[in-house]
Amino acid sequence: MTRNTLGIILFLAFTAGLFAVFAIFGEKPPKPVDPAPPPEQSRSKRVEPATAEYRNTAPDVHYMGDQACENCHFNETESFRRHPMSKSVGEMAGLDLPPLPETLKFGRLQYSIEKRDGKTFHNMEELDESGKVVKRESRPVPLYMGSGQRGLTFLLDNQGKLLQSPIAWYSNPGRYDIAPGFTAVNNDYFQRDSLKNCFFCHTNHVEKAVADEPGRMHAKVIGCERCHGPGELHLNQQEKQGGIDPTIVNPAKLSPARRDMVCNQCHLQLDSRTDIEGRQIADYRPGLDLENFVRRSANSGADPLNRLKSSSHINQMEQSVCFEKSDGQMGCLSCHNPHDWPEKAKKVEYYRNRCLSCHTRPDPCALPSVSRLAQSPENNCIGCHMPRQSAVDKAHTALTDHGIRRKPQQ
């Protein structure tokens, strides 16, 4: 055996011994919490870089509820209660709506609402050609979904399983009408499941109560942990590492792409993404890569009607010149404060200031001030460049065009 060969053998033995010592006495490597991306994964316009790892993204960290946050973050939790997201779901007992003035007719079906024993019931009757009632069903309505900004969806109780009612409330005209997706040809009567996606977006976190049935879930309004992730670690011991607390996700500290994924988990419309086999969107936690749980559709912006759908804000923004020229830095938080909701009297000023934070020229508007103020006495940037328009997928619903057009007539 040569001297070189002996040296190599001794070096390998020493290295193996070090690994054995670390395996016994050293710290175990952190459990990976971000699953490996699936093959042929579609991406949005931004490629997601590596980001600081937050330990509360691990699946064994528990949710604690908003009450655990209030003691230290009182101002944020109080102001958030003014935000529509904090009113994402609620009990019918606490809802004050006018009664349905008359039967809501829909083909051979007619619907009515009544109060019995302090509870709300939705009734359905099916008529034959002569107008005679041949079938009648009645279901209690324990919960509603929606903040009321656009409208409300009602959930029926069918022996503990929640179903969607064909009756909906539309805030803009202030009246009841048929819920989106129900048609005279394809009517699920009182049998449409309240899908997991509804609960995922409208509740703080999806928690299964019984077995694996989508309808059997706790319904808690959106709160702190919906965007910051579960708070168990942060509640027990906060830490600081280079300006970041790894025990709780702060979306503002994430990379721009992963930051907006916190918003996209709900605000990216469903037909712009597809499920990944073996993954569940309910397993996503803020701070992880959303596209490891649902695949972003590569052609989601190709259909011009996508710009006119009620949940098309993400697609619209990413097609805007503002977004393109920001080099991917612009996002939802550039204009929206998820902790607060500006008062109606201050909205124009608030969003104008958000525009002027980027458009910093002394007079960034191309219109002369006299013409601009004649058209918009409030000097409302949004009114011209982000006009409201009717949604194509929901009746009585208007949306704000997030395409931020320089020339709105285009």
C-alpha cells in the first residue's frame, strides 16, 4: 500500500467519523416544509426565488386564533375588523336583511324565504305544466358567505352537511336573485355541495370536523393567521434573525412573487389554476410556494373574457403596464392595506396617494388640470384609469378594472 493510498483511507475514515458524531450529537437538519415542485409546472410572469424559511410553515404547527394576537397587536386586529375580509362568513342569526318580497321564480322552480322558530329557511317548490306543486323541499340556513360588498351566498344545512342555496343576495341592486352557476338546465336544486375552495377562501383556515366531507367544516372568519400562518411558535417565543422573525410569516418580508402568493391563494380565480395530483390547496401555508400546491394556468390571460370576471384582479394587474415596468416588484400590497379599509369619504384620497407614490412628477396626469377636474371634481385617478365594469360571470356585480389602462378607452 502506497503512502498516498494510506492517506486517502485515513482521510475518509476521519470524515466518516465526523458525520457519525454529528448524527449522534449534532442538531438534526430542519424538516423541509416546501414540497418539491412537480414536473412541467407552469409559472406566472415571475419566477419564484428562494426565500427565508419560516418555521411556522411546517404542517405540525398549530393555529391559535385571533385572540392570541390581540394582546400584542391590538391596533392591527382592531383596524382589520373594518376590512371586508374580516366579514367573510357569518351566522344567519346575526344578519339583518329585508325579507324576500315575493316568490323568486326560475323556470318551473320557485323559491321563498321564511322565518320559523327564530331560524331562516329557504324553500323550493317544483311546478308541473299546469302550475301545480309536485315537489317541495325546505332547508334551514345556518351560515352565509361573503362580506356583503358585492353580495352574500347562503349555506343550507342538510343533516350536518352544508350545501349552497340557489338564492343569493346582491348588494348593488339590494335584492335577492338566483346564485351564480345555477341555470334552468343545470340546476342542482338543494344538492350543490359547498366546495372546499369556498371554505378555503372564506374562512381563516379549513379545519375538518368530521371524516372527509367538504361540507363538514368549521367556519371562522378570515383573521391574522390566514396571511401570517399559524401562530403557535410566535406565541411561545419570538425570535429575530437579520430583521426577520422565523416564527411567524410577514408577507411584506417575502420576495415579491411569494408575497403575492399569499393573496393569490384566494384572489387568483379558480379557472386560472389547476389542481396538482396528490396535492391539496388546503395544505398551503403563507410563506410557501403556492405553485407547489396548485398549478398556474399558462394561458390564463389568453381569454379576453378573463378580464371581465369577478375575480380577475390578478390577471388584470399582471397585464398592466404598471406591473411590467415595475420589474415584478408591484403587487397587491402596493395599493392595498390588508390590515385596514379606508373610509368611504377618504377612499379617493387614499388610492390617489397610492398612485402618486410611483407617479412622482409634479403633474403626472396627461390631462390639463381644468379638464381633469371638470371630468372628476374629486381628482380621482381610479375613476379614469381603473373604471368599474360589469362582471360577465356574476349578475348584478361590478368590478374595478385592475389593468390600470393609461388610456381607458382602449
